[in-house]
Amino acid sequence: THPYTPDTLAGQALASMARRETFAAWKNLGLLWAENAVGLFALMTASYPLFSRGREKNEQGDTSINPLVAFSNPVLRVRPLLSLCLKDSKFFFRSVSEWSQLLVLLTLIFVHIVNIRDLPLDQAYLKNGVSFINLVVAGLLVVAVSVRLVYPTFSFEGRGAYLLKAMPITAETVIRAKFYTNLIPLVCLSQALLLISNIQTDASAFFFLFSHVICFFQTIAIVMMALYASLAAPPHSQSSLERAAGSTGGLLFMMGGSLYILGTVSYFTAPIYRALLMRSFSSEFEETILVLFILFVATHVCFYMYWIYSMPGMFSRSKL
């Protein structure tokens, strides 16, 4: 890891104390506290103007809101799908106490990316092997984020959930809006993780493309599973993401999503393992991968068609 990251400084301080090197221990502790002070000062400096503006409006009783996109726009009135997507996006960014919990996951992602750079990957098969294993990391990351954002998406509508059924739009439009609103940021997050990891490991062009395509279909399947679980076994709590993730439906979704990720990786393990051992791609390997890939894509397309056909009826029968 980097010599000035907090975990490195803390480890060096403890090691210096064990060796009774007082000066080195206090030096590392001083740098650690200095980094914390600088970070706290930067956050306070960035947030103070927003805090002051909000406090002034609160004291003056100013409740006017300048929307980012006017929902009375004629374009949005004839496009209910886009209106619902914007509504869900605004709801997400206004719930600061909820999405701020995801900063912990982003920290773990940063640590993962930094540590990959220091792996002794001096052989091509090791680089490609790490690129393939990153599919598990990216998939589990999507599952962890989905159980906090996608799974409680209907329950967090609160008392206004009945409006989704009362609006003059079809149930399929509501389902599609929830699907696309959650799918796009999760695809960007997982693809960014794989992109940075593959660049650092210097994976081959085949594994580079293979990991991104498989991860894209994985993300689609996980989002569909999360939306299905949100109607089949909705969380009873409407006030906390942690309680929603710890509910029966949330736990079942996490177990199902994790098994799906492991099953997807196991599905491609045998041909990929042979390719890593041979260190070259033969015509037999290319045909095997092509057949497995076609079956994988066809299965997910059929799953999506069934899902988009059955979800509107399930949404109409749900007790929101």
C-alpha cells in the first residue's frame, strides 16, 4: 500500500512502539492525526457554504425550491418513464442519511484497487487470472449495493406508495423506471471497478472484454432479482437501509445473489482454467467459450423477458 495511507501509518506506528522506537512511533502518529485534521478541515470548508445558505433560508422561512428539471415540462409530461426516473433520482440524492452509508463500500473498493497494484503479477496467466477473479469482487459489490438501494426501492415510497398505482401510467412503466434508475449507476460502478483493475493488472484484450461483458449481464440479473425480492418479500421497515438489508427478504436476496455470482464464475471456470494453463487460445477453446457465452446470454435474455412479463402483475397485486 501507499506509505502515507492511514492504515500504513497506523501499522508503522504500532511496529515502532513494539521496537521501542519512540521518535518513529510519534512521527507516524503525528502524520496520521495531521491527515485526519486536513481531511476534516477540507470537509468543513466544502460544506460550510451549503450549511450557511440552508440555515439562512430556514430562519427566513423560505420554502421555495428551484427544481433541477421542471416536471411541468411538456417533454416530461408525454414521457412518464423519464419523469419517474428523475423522481427516483431526486429521492436518492435527498436521502443523505441513507446513501452516505455507501461511502464505507467505496472505501473498501479504493483499498482493493490500491492493493491490486502491489500484487507480484509478473506472468501473463497471473494477470489474466486476477482479471477473471475480479468478476466475483464486482458481482458481490453490486449485490451489497443493491440490497441497500434497489431492494427497498418500493418500501421507501412510504405513505405515498399508493400513488404509483393511482397515477395514469401502466405498471410496466413503473417497473421499467425502477429498473433503469437503479441499473445505470450500478453498471457504471461495476464497470469502473473492472476497468481500473484490468488496467492495473495489464490483462489481455480477451480477458479485458470478457470480464466487462459478463459483469454487465451479471448486474442486469442482480437488479432484476432485487426488484423481484422487493415485491415478493418487502422489508417491513421504511426508515433505515440497515434494517431493510437485515430483513428476511434482504438476507434471502443477498444469499441468492451471492450464489448466482459464484455460479456464473463456476460456469466459465473450466475453459478459462485450461486457457490459463495453455497460455494460448486454440480453435477448440474459442468454440467452447463461444458456445458457453451464447448460452449465457440467451439464458439472461429469456430471464429478462419473463421478468418484464411477470413483474407488472406482481406489482398490481402487491400491498404497497
